[in-house]
Amino acid sequence: LSRTTRETVRETLEDIRSRVIEGRPRTVTTLEEIPGDFDRTHVLNLIGAYDLGRGWRLGGRFMFYTGRPYTARAQGYPIPPFNANRLPDFYRIDGRVEKAWRIGQKGRVSFVVEWLNMTLRKESTTVDCDLVNRTQLTVSCTPREIGPITIPSLGVEGAF
């Protein structure tokens, strides 16, 4: 659990409307505290492994985090309240199966099958905002997703 904040100039829609549409200079100097651009309030990692015997081992990981804050934008201009919205939360499940053989007294060789993001989840990295109403500065934002980024792998590990 964590919180990252920053200070920014407090502006209302009227302030921005007069500055953007009417071309008046910025007159607002009041500061307000908002979530930082890369704030992840909740991060959870659960990792476990189980020895099945005879050199077999099964493992997995569950990873979860809340989405980053963002500010809606209209034609490149930020619309207050700043960083009041968040990208969707993300989670993934990874898995691992390992078969190990002993070599000598201290060594071992293992054959490993791993798969990162077995759930094939897509992750939201940013948003696309469209101006719905120019006079009210109303926008509609849609998260942009990437992926799914998933990595199945086969490998050999050794310890001597």
C-alpha cells in the first residue's frame, strides 16, 4: 500500500475555458495536492511453490496492481480535476513446473516450463480522449490496451 502525490495549480473549467477559448492569461495560483502520475496505490504479489517429490516442483505467482491516475485531455489541454481518473486495474497469473535431477553431492540440473501471464490479460497503458462538447469542455476517454503480453518458455537450469 503506497501513495504518491504532487502539487499542481488548481484550475476550474471556467479558468481553462477563459484561457484556452478566449485566450486570457492564467491567473490562478492556488496549489492543490493530487495523485502522482505514476501512483500505484495497491500492489499485491503472492508467490508459492510446492515440492511434489521425486524432483518435481510446482510454483505460481499472482500479481495485482491498481491503475495509474490520468487527466482527461481535450485537444491536448488537460481538463480538471487533474489525475482524478484511473486506468483499469491489472492482474496476471504465472505458472512454473520443474523437474530436477541431482548431479553429484551438491549439483543439480532442472528442466523448467514457465508461462508468464497465463490468463492472457491485456494491460491499459494510456487513454484516448475525444472532445464531446467544445463549450462545456466535456470529454469521453477510452483506455488503450496492449497485449496480451505472455511469455511461455522452456529452459534448463543448473546449480553446482
